[in-house]
Amino acid sequence: MNNSAAIGYMILAAKALGWDKLEIKKLDLAMKSEMDFTTEDKAEEVYRSF
């Protein structure tokens, strides 16, 4: 999966939760930052331990 698809899933999930456009945009920016500075392995580790 590429970053655009992952962010697309995130946007769909946030919309399903009723988040407004500003909240989604903030999450979008935070995700892009994490994708730039966090390895996939670390992100998967965080997901599995959540």
C-alpha cells in the first residue's frame, strides 16, 4: 500500500466518525509528517501494541 492509499483510508474512517474537514486536515498533515519521519516497522510496532 502506498501513502496516498493509507491516507485515503484514514480520511474515509474520519468521515465515518463524523469528523469535520478541519479535523481531518490536521490528521492528514500529522500522518504525512509521521510517514516522513517514522519507519514502517516502527509504525507497525505501534499499531500491534495499541
